[in-house]
Amino acid sequence: MRKLIIVTAVAVAAAVAAPAFATELTMDTVLGTTMDEVKAKLVEMGYEVRKSEMEDGKIEVYFVNDDQMGEVYVSAETGKIIKVEMK
């Protein structure tokens, strides 16, 4: 039993120490139809959300991933990505 606990603790520590890679954003990705859904989905996918706003009927979210900034534009009707810009 003690050996199982030690092995489990080592596995958990390795998983926590591993770098988090963000899932790639593509035009087929559905993030949600509200600003809160889009932000939550991006965080779940490994992105750090910096700012969000509605612009011309689209949800616009600024994010950071691996020290690279980007913007994603999402249709409020379908929840699909319209455009992704990396800076």
C-alpha cells in the first residue's frame, strides 16, 4: 500500500511539473456563444485570457500562450472561430 502511495505521488508531481501546452485554435474550434463561455474554454485549453470585448457582433478575446500574444474572433451566433491573429 505504501509503495502505491509513493508511486501515485511521484506521478502526480510529474504531471504538475510538466509544461502546459495549449490546444491549437483552428477555424473548426467551437468556443461558445457568450463571452464567459469563450473565456472559460480558452482557459480550459491552456491559454491565459487578458482582455475580452464585443465588437461588431463578434466576441473578441486577447490571450497569451508561451509568451506569444494573440487575438481570437468568435461568432456570437455559432460559437465558431472566425479569425485568429498571432502577434
